[in-house]
Amino acid sequence: MKKRSESSPLNKDDELSPAFKRELRRRIADAKDPVRYVVFSDISGRGRWRLWLNVSDDGYGMSIDQATLFKRKAVALAVAKAYSSGKKNRLHLARITTKNGKRRVLKYE
């Protein structure tokens, strides 16, 4: 696969390699995937009262709509670990979907 400089645009006559086409299809499918991860704190320990982590405000919200979405599970785990270090209550992950602009929990982990 030939690397192009950012200043030179693709011409219509340029042929894309099959590897480049595969990578482009993979990235588009990954971007369209509605599955995301959110970090939450289970205050009561029974799953009845959850606070959802909002990283940009450095706080918690009462609604899942206020939670920060993470595309990758590894990143969400790293954030949960960083926020719960030295705390009594550890943070958990929830796998959610964002179809139709609504957030719905698929699985609590």
C-alpha cells in the first residue's frame, strides 16, 4: 500500500489497493456499530441506584444520558480503574446500544 502525502489529493484515475479498501470498509463498519461502554458506580450494591460517570464534567449523573460513552472496552476499563483507585466503591461497566438516538443497557458487567 502506497502512502500518499496529505497535500496531494487522490485523482479519479488512481486505483485503491484491495488492502486499503478492506481497511476502509472495516473502519466504516466500526464507526457505524452502535455498541458503546459506560462507567457507573453501584451505590447500594444491589443495582437499584446507579451513578453514571461523566468524564468531561469530572462527576456523576443520575441518568445514563449524562454518561460518557466509550467506543472501546479497554479504554472504559482503564478509566474505571483510574477513577476507582483508592476508593471504597469500585466502578463497573455497562455495555449499551445507541440505536435511534436512545441509550439502552445491553449488559451490566
